[in-house]
Amino acid sequence: MVSPTTGKRIVFTGGSGKAGRHCIPYLLSRGHTVLNVDLAPLPHPIVHTLKADLTDSGQVFNALSSHFHLSHYESPRLPSGAGVQPPDAVIHFAAYARNLLVPDSECFRGNVLSTYNVIEAACKLGIKKVIIASSETTYGVCFAQGEAEYHAFPLEEDYDNDPEDTYATSKLCGERCARSFARRFPGVDIYALRIGNVIEPDEYETLFPEFLNKPATRKRNAWSYIDARDLGQICDLCVQKDGLGFQVFNATNDTITTKEPTAEVLKRYAPKTPVSRGMGEYEAPLSNRKIREVLGFRDEHDWRKYVKV
């Protein structure tokens, strides 16, 4: 674990979900203060959950200019006359997390409108750092109908993303909103994380035996994953790294989720897909090279620490 840094005030939407409930403790360990904005509570002793409908622009503006805790009413009034200091950053993870949770039209409406509202409010309130959750599904195979092929390996951020499903399309629309607002508001950094298959600590025991014994089933996730705690590290690195404007980062761990080397897996299960560059022996096909080189990410939770091969 790296040492704590100078703490920031962070509004985290969707912090009660699968990823957020691990990212928030990591951010706290780094010295940050967090307000969780979600429809479900987060059972944490020092993190308040503010319930808000993020598809309602007015609620979003209020949530991003809210106290973080009831005790903050005791703080002195600011010289401006306001009672609340704007947060330093917004991390927006709240969303319908996949297809078939709600009808497709509602998935699209909810995900795109909430992302637009969060980015717009942050920019207009003067918040200089926004991090949004995009998805591995934007690479077009995860929710494709029937058998589908990737364009080339490794999957990197300059890929021509062309998904056919509603969830992934909603995430690409979120990226486009981010790019537009970053151009409209110079000086605001908006980073979109194409998050891989999120794995919680207890899921190494329950999920990885099948991952290792049935590699063909992992093609839709590009044989890649992100440990929820390492995703917290990525969020922290994004908060700390300023001046990049609009950026897209794959958010995955370093290694492929198979016993066999990467080249062998790709040759066997994706023989029609070209490989555009040399890859490490066990490099994840959904590459995290950019976050390692630009943000300084260091994989702390390789699956081999928790699973016997």
C-alpha cells in the first residue's frame, strides 16, 4: 500500500455498488474525504450516502454542492457567503451495470442522461476533475449477438469501438459527452475508465476455477479483469494526475486470466484476430499499458496471489 497523499474532497456516485464499495475505502486510506451519492446506502461509519436521482439535473446540481455530513453545518460560513466548499473531484460510477436489468430504452436513457448531468453540473460548478466509468463492453464483443471477433489484440484506447448492444452504446455516449465538455471547459480534466470485469476479493475462490478450466467462456471479457481494490488505486491516481484534459484509460490488471500464456490463448480461441504488437508472456489482452505509463498504476492484486494454478 502506498502512503497517503494530501486529501481531496470527492463526490462518488454509485459508491454502494460492486466496484464503489471497494474503491471508497481505498480513497479514504489515501486521505480523501468522500460523499457517496446513490439510491442505496453504503454501510460505512464515516461515509454519508446522499440519495439522488441523477437523471434529474436539479438533484445533480444540488448533490454536487452539498455538505458531505451533518456535522459540516458546524463549519464557519465561507467568505463568499456560501456554506459549502465545492468538491475537488467527482467520480461517476452510478449506472445500470449491464443489459437486461431494465428495458434497453431505459438503460440508454438512464446511463446517458445521468452521465451528461454529472459532467455538466461539475463543469458549471467549477469542479476541475471528473472521472467517469466507461466499460470493457465498448470493444464490441461482450454483449454481441452470437460469435463475434475483436478487430485486433491488444485492445487499446485507440481502438475503433463499434458495439451493437445498448449498454455499451450508452457508455460510448458518455465518453463523447466527456470529450465535448472537456473541449467546452478548458482546464477541466475528464477521464473515462473502460473498466474490465470487476472482481471482488471473495470472487477469486468462487469464479476463477471456471475461468481457468473453461477459457473459451472468457472471450467476451477478453480474458481480462480488474480487482475492485486496484480500481480504487486507479481512481486515486486519476484524482492526483492533473492537466490531461479528456482521456480514456483501460482499467484492468496486468495479466490474462488463464493458466496458458497469452499468445497460446489468442491462437486457440481467437485465431482470426490479428495481433498488432508484441505482447508480454501473460499480458492481458485488454491492455493497461496506458495507465501504467501515464498514471503510474502498479498491479497489487494479481489473481495468482489468491488462486492455485
